[in-house]
Amino acid sequence: MDINELQELQENAGLAVALLKRMAHKDRLLILCHLTTGEISAGELSRRSLLSQSAFSQHLAVLRADQLVKTRKEAQTIYYSLANDAVIEVLSTLKQIFCK
């Protein structure tokens, strides 16, 4: 492995660590897992959660700020979906391991 490959490997490892840190919260991970089935309204996500409305909203704000989810607004309804392929792939792998 040459120096460029080692540098790229280190950069990619840093990106992976950053992504995993952003996902490493039980409640946020559960919200993300619900979104693996596709776009879901904020109201429906909240109903699937055991969190208070305040805590749920705070977790959604963190997920948005960390760019793990994206939003789409239709009239008064906000819909959430997973923001990128890396998040989808990690969740898919976690689902295969832990949700048998």
C-alpha cells in the first residue's frame, strides 16, 4: 500500500467514524430504522416512537442537523426520509445482523 492509499484509508476511516458517531444513539437509531421502509410523515414517526413529543422533536432536529435525514413538506405535513446511501447501507447491515 502506498502513501496515497494509506492517506485515503485514514480519511475514509474518519468519515466512517463520524457517521457512526452520529447514528450511535438508541432513540435516533430507532427513528432511522423506521425510515428504512421509505418516506414517513413526522406524525407517523412520532406515533411509532415511545418518546415524548419534545424529546422526539429534539432527536429529529439532531438527525436533520447531522444530515442523516431529509425533509419534504406537503401542505402542513412534513415527511422524513433517509438522506444518503451510506446511512441506508449501514442500517441495512445492522438490520441483517440484529433484526433476524
